[in-house]
Amino acid sequence: MEKKIERLVRLFLILAAAAGCFITAETAKAEKIGKGARIIVYGQPGRSRSHMGAEKLGYTEFTAEPTKDAVLTDIEFTTSDSSVCSVEKKGDYWLTHRKKEGTALITMTCEADGEPVTRTLLVSSLSHMDGGKEIMGYIKKNTTVYYGASDQEGITSKDTEVKGQISSDTEVVVAYQCKDFYRVELKNGTFGDSGEYWAYVRKSRVVVPLTGIRMEKEKTCFEGETGTLTPVRESYVTTDTGLNYQSSNTNVVTVDAKGNFRAAGTGTAVITVTSVQKPACRAKCRVTVKPYIPVTGIRILPAELDIKDGTRGKIEVQVLPEDASRKEYTLGTADDAMLSLQQDGQYKAEKPGETTVTATTEEGGFQAVCPVTIRPVAATGVRLQSDAELDTGESRQLVWSMLPGNASNKKVTWFSQNPLVAAVDQKGIVTGCRPGTATIRVRTVDGGFTAACQIRVEQYPSDIRLTDKPDHLTLGKSVTLKTELEPTAVTKKKLVWRTSKKSVITVTDTGRITAKKTGEARIMVYDRYTGVFDFCMIEVGADLGRPKLKVKKKKKTCRLTWKKVKRATNYVIYRYDKKKGKFVRKKSVGRHTLSYRISSPVKGSRFKIRAYYKPGKEYSCFSDEIRIR
């Protein structure tokens, strides 16, 4: 029995020692969520959260969830720093948008069964490291780990309590960072009994060993020249700052502890840079030192330039001797407005005249000067656009071109043969003044060459009116509608006639209408060029004669009266219905009845009548409207 107990104790000590490599202190306690509400982050079901860490430029959904059977009302979420993460409501849940690296505190306020509740969610907006690669490293012993980066910008939360303390160097994966912290993950196991495999650790407590050093392999310089080598460590978050530099031949190249080198003499030497932390990580650069040859002069080819305005080309600069060690020089012109010049020798002649191009060496200040003569290009003619049409009052830029295109003097003058019809300014903008035709000419200042075009000014209608708008037409009859145009001096028009019901009234291209059957149709005329229009509504009735309606008013009654219409078998009385917006049938009376009594007349009531011929089922046109006053 004693041996069995001894074996159990020994096993317990072994397990405790193994666990101690990960954590020795108490793990942090989760925030106690009391009666009321808690914050639930989607993607982490069944757990309330007081800290969330995720990559920046991402979105996360979360909501408020009641504890026990509480009823939540007036739920609101706010953020302490909208530049780090924003909060917006999306239906039954909320959405946070992580904008940049940092931390912010999201606060939830609500009422649970009428009692106020406040909960907080600490958001760490993380930056991904090294393109999403897994970077292996280790945490130094005696390092404190956290649930969240708690001491940043004064933001605190219960869930950011110390998770534990690492007792020995522990291998981790570094994938994200947030300001002074790295978010690290254990490859195997968790941090104590927390059930979490990730934690926040200060950057200064994380070590990522070097995997290599990169540096240029070949370098050429001149005797006496100095410079600095810039090796690159192949590790994203390394804390290794120690490098050793060594030259294989100090008579050729010397190098100090900071990578500063000096070419001491001609020949070849190899500079080796080695990591202090990991000597196996090294890089080499082969340095070739050549003898220094000083500059003795400079020249420009060609020695002189005689070109035409607008010419493009390139001049060549030679630093002497050809094998000089330093060939740097500057290139400039005395007048940039006359000759535009680039440092590679490319030039363009901008205007006629004389100027110079000067080249100066950086070493010694040697100079070479090239005289430049730019000659003008004479005009040989001018072109003008073809004939055009303008509306009265319309302005248009005339298109012209100089011959040749690179002529130096591109000045021209403009004039109109008939400025009362079309006027032109000295920029070539022509304006139509009144209907007619005018000749526009352009003349070159250089040589006096001319070109001309015809401008026809048209007057389109600005308004159109039907002079006589009939409101009714007898069945079978025809009439021609007439129009008036404004202004009266219209030179270009295209009138189009339309009818809304061809079965009732037809209309020709000249405006002649014909009544085909009883009913009502709208006749419209418009100008195709300008769109101005006018219309009228015409009623078609049978050849019964149009009744003439009168009203006789007494104290409490009034009577509608009319004269007999030939062939009429009935008379139909209509009253205007405000709700329907039209006249509706009120009553039909016999041919011998020539009046209609209104017992309780309403002021403002409106009436019409029309005759009816029963054998042919034909209606006459409506009478004029009568209003009760």
C-alpha cells in the first residue's frame, strides 16, 4: 500500500513539473457576469466575452444576451475610439469594423427587467505579421502573459488580468501585433487551466532567432571612397542587434563595427558580416577597388546647334577622360522658355531666338558651352472647317489649323462678311445674330494666307399656338386647324400632328382633322426641332344639333331648360362629380321634355346635356356648361 501511494505521489510531482514549464502563477479569472446581460461574440458560441482580439480591417458581429430569464430593453453599444473600431447596428445584432491597429473599449448599456446593466468589451485591433507567415520564436523565462493588452492607453478590463507567468523559455508562434504587444500562440497545450492557447506578451520579452543575413554580393568602388554596408536580417521580429564585420584584406578595404568601410588601396577583398547571436548566420560581399582617375574636362556634342522652332533632339555630353572615376555633371540652358532641356540631353525648341547650353562637372567644375540658334518656321497656309449651321443666338468655336503645324507664328485675324447675320471675335467664336448667310474668313499674320467658310443662321420656333381650338365637331365633318409660330421670322421648322384616338378623329400632316365616330380625342401639334407644342380636346357628336342649356333660378329651386333638337328621341342630363373628376350621367328625359327641375340646388354645381337618337344610338355634342350660382 505504501509503495502504491509513493508511486502516485511521484507521478503527481512529474505532472506538476511538466505543467510548470508553461505556467506557475494563478490563471486569470473570467469576468463575473451577474444577473442581467452579457456580450456574446459570434463565432465563439456559448461564451460571454470581455476581450476580443482580431485582425484589423475586419468585421465582427456581436450581440447582447440575457442571463437567466431576464428581458433586455434599450440596448446600446458605444466605442471609446471610433478611429480604431466603429460600432453600428445591423438588425438584431451589432457590427464592429476594426480600422487600424490599436485598442478600444466597447460599452454596452441596457435594462434587464427594468434594472440598468453595463458591460464592456475590450477590442484589440491586430496587425498581421510578415504577410501571414508563422514566425517561430520563444518567450523568455519569468515573462508575464495577459488575456489582453491591458495597459495600453489607459484601457482596462477585468478580463485583462494576468493569465500567468512563464517559468522557462517557451516556444511560441508569433502571428499578430498590437502596439507594444505580440499575440502569441502555443504550438502544443494551453496556458494553464485557462483552456486558451493564445496570450498577449510584451514585444521586449519575445525572441525570434535569426534564420539568415542578406547583403549585396558584389561591390565596386574607387581608391579613397567610403560607404556603409547595410545587411538585412532574415527575421521579422528579431531582437538580435549584434553584428560583426571583418575584411579579408585591410590593405584594400577596412570596415568598422557599424559597417562603415573605406577603400584603402587597389585590389579585391571580402567583407564578412556575422550574427553575434547566431554565428552560423553570415553574409559576404566581394569588394573590388579600382585606382582613382580624376576628371580633366568636359565637352558637348554637337559643339553648336542650329535648329528650327519646334525641333526635338538630343545632345551628348562627354566627361574627360573617358575612364574618369566620377562622371557626374549638370546640364542647363540660359533660357528655359526658348529651349526646354532635360538632364539626359533631350531638348525641344520652344520659340525662335538664341541661347546657350552649359554642362558642368561635379568634380573640378569644368564647363562646356554650346551656342543654340532657333530659327522660325514660316506659315504656308491656313485651313478652316467646312460650312456650318447656327441657331439664332447660338455661339460656336470655329476649328482651324495652321500650315505647317509647327509654324512659329500662329497668330491669325478673323472677320465676318455680314456681321449682322453672323459675328465673329478674334478667338474664332462665331455667333448667329439673325436668319441668313454670312462668310467668315481667317487670315494668317505671317504671310497673309486666308481661308473661308459659310455660316447659315437659322431661326427655329420658340413657341407654337393653335389659333382656333374647336371643342366639338359634328360626325363626318372635316376642318383644317391653323397654327401661329413665334417668332414670325422662322426659317426652319418641322410640324408634326398627332391624335390620341384615330378611331374618333384622324389628322393629316397638314393639320386637317376628320370626325370618324362619336367620342373625344386630343389633337397635338409640335415642332420636331425644338419640341414646342400645343394641343386641344375635341368632342365628336352625331348630326343632331348641339343643345343650348339655360338655367332659371327661384327661391328654393332652379330649372334647367333647352330648346328642341331635331331627330332627338331623348335628352341626357350630366352633373359634375368632384370625386371622379368628370361629368356623370344624372337623368334621361323624353323628347317632349325640355326642362329639368333641381329641387335643392347646391351653389357651384355644374351641369351639361346632350341629345340622343335611339335608332342610331347616336349622341350629340355636349352643350355648354351651366354653373349654379
